[in-house]
Amino acid sequence: MKVAIIPARGGSKRIPGKNIKDFFGKPVIAYSIEAAMASGCFDKIIVSTDDEQIASVAKAYGAEVPFMRPSDIADDFATTGQVIKHAVQWCQHQGVELDLVCCIYACSPFIAPTKIREAMALLQANPDAYFCFPVCEFAFPIQRAIGIDNDGRATMFQPECFPMRSQDLPAAYHDVGQFYWGRPIGYLTETPMFSSYAIPMPISRRDVVDIDTEDDWRYAVQLFQLKALAASESV
């Protein structure tokens, strides 16, 4: 069985009520639930939450909330890995035989169902891998990153790279914070995800916004509007 698990804790401080905040007419978590459903990959779509209001919204959009998340993994210090591990163990205790598990973040309105399918196929094609998740190339070479020292002066992290041309430096990627396909053993053993156990799947920067702050939210709104305009003009 393939299961999607959507972590959605209540009590967000930087964006109050973030996971069910209205995003163009519906709670933002609805986009994650609908993308999971549209992908056709899952036998179950479970939302792990400690919040009754989030649970109600999740059910209204077609997800299951078969348990409420324990308080010890519902505070600011709980990790996504702990939340998914708990959900995997809950499923197993219910007799659910898990094949693959996909953690999908609740505040990700740009998740594409096609990318969920592509990542699943990539993981299935590599039986020795535990995880597969989307990544995006940094817009600027990280080897030429600059810091600011205690005197307010510029300092390079890798000064040896200063004379090198940008195009000669290897590309670097970052996690985009959308979804993470995994084998149950990877989550249960808390295997490091950013390691040789994982297969990164590059996607376009046009589809990436990691919404953590109010500025991120405003950017996501602008990007959504631009995408909608581009889609209408192409018709």
C-alpha cells in the first residue's frame, strides 16, 4: 500500500493558522490533498495533526485523520522525521502493509501531481535507495557565497573559487520543501535523507516557494497570480 502523510501542526507562530489559511479561495492544505488525490498514487491520504480545526478541514477535502498527533511530537521542536515515523508505526500497528510512504507538506500550493508520480517512479526504479524528493538548483554558485564578519567586512566562504568563472563551478541544489517519497525502513530507522540513500529530482525554480514567513506567503500569492495569467494567455 502507498500512503501519503501530510504533517499539519496547529499553532504556527510566523504565519498564524498557516496550514488552513485561505489561498485563493480555499485552505492552503487543500492544494496538497488535491495534488495527492490527482496523482493517483495513493491508497490512503492521512493528515497528521494535533489541531481539531485542521482535522475538520482535512476531512472536508477528502483526507483521513485516523488519529490525533501526540503532544510530544506536536511542539516547535518536533521534526518532520519524528512525525512521519509515528504515522508509519501507527499504520503498521493497524495491520496496514506499507510499500511506499510520501510525506507531503501542507503549505505547498505549487505541488504538481505529475511530479509526485515522477518521483515515485524514480524511487521504484532504484530499489537500493530509501528516498526521492524534488530539489532546485541555486540561482547563484554557492562556492562564491559571501559572509559578513564582526567588523562588517566581506569575507568569502571559499576564496579559492573567486577567480573561477561561474559556469565552471559545479551546480548545487536545495530541497524545495514539497514532498518526500520514502520506503518505510528509511523513516523507521531515521536514515539521513540528505545522503547517498536519497535520489534528488531537479525541478524548475518557477514551481518553488518554501512558505515559512509572511514574505514567502506574499511571494507565493504573486507567483500564483503570474501562473494564472500565463495560463489564461496561452488559451
